[in-house]
Amino acid sequence: MYARVDPTELAAWRADAARDAPVVVDVREPWEFARCRIEGSRSIPLRELPARVADLPADRDLVLVCHHGARSAQAARWLAHQGFARLHNLEGGVDAWAATVDRGMPRY
């Protein structure tokens, strides 16, 4: 179905030049994305995902992100049903990222 990745694992993955970086997909609402985001992430709000699924590469690792991890888990389950196999959900969402990796990131 999908794997879980914690913020420190994701940060290490993204920093590892020997490994292909994942595509980070933020499924929060636009106002949330504007407030804070993981640098380089793509904004595709959960409600828009069915219409924008073709925008996602099926041959790359996708890391789904939301505020705490529930909406992104829902997105990962839906994408798995659409045939995506390389799916990861960020445990704790952008809030956990801000608490452990990017401590200067605004939290809400």
C-alpha cells in the first residue's frame, strides 16, 4: 500500500546525492501551503488530487505531506488504488517536520 517515513529519514533521503530524491506532494489547502511548506514540495490539495493525478510521475517515489499525516495517508491510499506503487506518508506531517528538521518553519 504505502510506507511511512519520519521527518529525519526524509531529510536524510533528500540530502543523499546517491539516491533519487522523492517528489514531495503537499495535499494541504493553499492557505496552509502559503503559511509553511517543505522546500521544493508540490502543492496539490487533496480535493484536487483526482483531477491532477496525471501530474504525478508513477515511476518516482512520492512522499505525501499534510499538517499531521491523516490527509496525506488518505491521499496515499487513494493513489495506491490508482496503481501508484512508490508511495510514502510523512509521519506527523509538516508539523513534525517543523519540530524536528526545520525548527525555523512557522507552525500552526
